[in-house]
Amino acid sequence: MLSKLKLLFKDTVIYGSSTILARSLNYLLVPLYANKLSTFDNGVQTIIYANIALANVLFSYGLETSYLKVVSDSAHRDRDETQLFSTAFLTLFVTSTLFALGIVFFAPLIAELIGLSATDFTFVRYAALILWIDTLLVIPFAELRLKRKALQFAIARVVGVIAVVVSAVILIVPLHTGLPGVFIAEAFGSLVSLLLVIPVFSQFRIFFSAKQLREMLQIGLPYVPTGIAGLLIHLIDRNILIRIPASQIEIIYGKGYQPSDIVGIYGRIAAFGVVLQLFIQVFRFAWQPFFLQHAKDPDAKRLFQYVLSISTFFTMFLALAATYFVPDLVRYHYAGSFYLLPPRYWIGLSILPWIFVSYVFDMVSTNLSAGILITGNTRYLPVVTFAGAAVTALFCWWLVPLQGMDGAAYAIVAGTVVMCLVMAWYSLKVFPVRYDWLKLFLLFLAGIALGSVQSFVGSELFQAGAVIGIKAAMLALYLACAMVLFREEAMLVAVKVGNKFRRN
């Protein structure tokens, strides 16, 4: 049993590290795109990429999950796994080709449907190519995971992202290809990943089984609505922002902005949420095997209470620190010639605190999911996701026309709060744990109060450095508040850290 858990932990580290590294490398492109492309072009790219994420779910229609399930079961039924691989890959190859050709043919209409001009159809066709290649990667990547070839999986994924970054820099900086270079680089990176998984195709045969496909579809198709709902929580804001009337944009932001400009600014500012996103991603990779391993321990519920308190505090602390320092880092003029985001983007900086706050509730939801997964009541998870998506969509439709980017950020917070509440309702119903909700709420209010001080500290002080001392002092005050409220957890962390230093 211990050896199996060690293997699980090893694979988790490799998959998690590759995912985090890939996302980190991708975010290096944010300053490049912001400085080398117009806000309008950034808006076009943001809206198309948002819809690529949604289309990916439709292109693969749950076949990745169902393939993993059916092949795992086949190991106990003496079935030919090469037939399953061939059926799944051949099916996705045919359907993705048809879907991609449909997008190419109807590109001008699709461009208008997603809020762009019909003249932007070329970028929609680039998206079709990216979707097609990404879909061809679905089954090979699933096969690598199934065979526990975590390192090969990580190499294919990370090298593909490196190819995107390098080719994007070359295409946009010296070659001046502009927005088309962004899509060409993305397609090239996907192609590189596909070339790196070619060894997996050694088991491919020209074979198709309608019976096997039906079996996989019965498992995979129910995941599609949930997958789309989960993505809508973080992507519907872009699709509604792009539809703000020009007259309303002028009222909110003044002259000189079009809907694509606003989406571009919003997308680039919201990307700085990666600070907390990666932290939660790291926690999520470690959390699931951890709570499954310790679910039957006598003190499991007390342990989970500590984990939620500590992880939520660290998320709040990071959110407050990011609220204090990220806007200053964005506005700082590096070497007198370079901004992370040019001044035209700064009208969107007001959304950052709300983006950061949404990740606090995301962390709480991640902790609470343990109760549902431990007890096997996974039927509640789609309810949680759809509730969050519905609230996000409703608030977006209501607030975006009134407050633009800020309205979209408020909507994301509302959606994550509702997801957190619904997750708590079901999780505590099936797996009761006495969490320190009152203390966490007080700590949250303290963070909001200290975060609001940001608006009273002038950014001009950043030049003199005085603001750094003020903000560092407020972070220290927040840490002190947490240690007073959570004395037991603070002592536990202090003992663990002290023991580690003594061993070193």
C-alpha cells in the first residue's frame, strides 16, 4: 500500500510540476502581447482563446475520461487495448476534422456570433487548426497517463509550451507578424507536442468498433455539460464584455475604446491572477491524494479543519500581498523604457482585488470537495458547478453593461461565493467537519479592511519607496491577526518549520 502511495505522489509531482511550469511559461507572453500588440488585437486574441477553451470540451466530448475508464476496466476483462485506442483516436480524428472544417467554412458567421467583426474570420480559422491539433493529442496524452509515463507526458507538454513562447517571440518581435503570429505560434506548439507523442501511436491500428464507441460515449457525454459550465465561470465574462455597446463604453471609460479594447485590457489584467491560481493548483495536486490517504484516520476531521484554516489563510495573505504590490509592479517603468502592461491598460487595474478575492473562495471549495469525494457523492459536483456558472452568467448580464470590467470581476466573485456555499452545503451534509467559520470570516473581513487601504495609499509613493514599508507593515499586522485567531494552527506550523530547520 505504501509503495502505491509513493508512486501516486511521484506521478502527482511530475504532472503538477509540468502543468504549473507550462502555465507559468505561457504567462511570460502576457507582457510581450501587451507591449507589441494593440489593446484591440489583444481583445480579439482573448475572446477567441476563451472560446477555444469552450470548444475543446465539445471537440473531445468527454472521450478522454471515458477512454481512461474503459481501458482501466478492460485490464480486468482480457480485452484488446489497442482496439480501444484505435477506436477512440480514429473517432476523434474524424469528428475533429469535420468540426474544424465546419469552423473554417463558417468562420465569418462564427466571428460575428462571438462578438467580433466578420473581417476577423482569419483568426477563427487559425483557432480551428489549433483545436484540431489539440484534439489529436487527447487520446495519446490519456494513454501516457494510463501507462504512468508521467515524465514523457510532462516533456511533451512543457516542450510544446516552450515552442509556443520561442516562436511567438520570433514571429512578433523581429518578424513583426502581429496578431497572426500569436495563433501561428500556438498551432506550432501543439504540433511539437503531437510530434513528441508519436511513439504512442505504435499501438494504433486501422480498427473501429461501434460497440466500444457507444460504451465510451455513455460514460463521456455526461461530462460535457459540467465541463462547459466549469469553464463558463471564468470565461463568460469575456463573451459578455465583447457585447457592450460602444455608447456605454464611452460613458464608463471615455472616448477611444471599442469592445475588443476592453476585452483585451480585461484579459491581460485578469492574467495576473496566476499568482494565486498556481498556488491553488499546487495545493490541489497534493490535496486529493492526501485526504484520500488520511480519510480513515481517527483524527482526520481535525486534520482537515487545520488544513482548511491554514491553506485559506495563506490564500488570503497572498491575495492581500498581490493587491498591494501587483498594481505597482504593473505601473513601474522598468529601466525607463518598459512596462509590464502599458498605461492604456491601467484603467483595468481596479478589477485585480476582486480577481484575487475570488481565488480565496476557490481555495475553500477545493478543501470542501474532500467530503464529497471521500464519501463518493460525486453526483453533487455538477450541481455545484452549474450553480456557480448560473450566478456568474446572471451577474455578468446585469453588471457588465453598468460597470464594464468591474462588473465582470464582481460577477466572478459572486459565482465563486455561490459555488463555495453550495459545496459547503453538500460536503458538510455527507461529511460533517467543525470548521472555524467565524474565525475565517473575521480574518476575511480584516483582509478586506486592510486591502481597502490600498486606495488611500498614493501610487506616487512607490517612487520614494515609502509605500513598501507601509504595505509590509500592514501585511505583518494581518499575519499577527491570523496568529491570534488561529493559535493552534500557528503553533503547528511553527513546530513543523522548526523541526525542518533543526534537521537541516
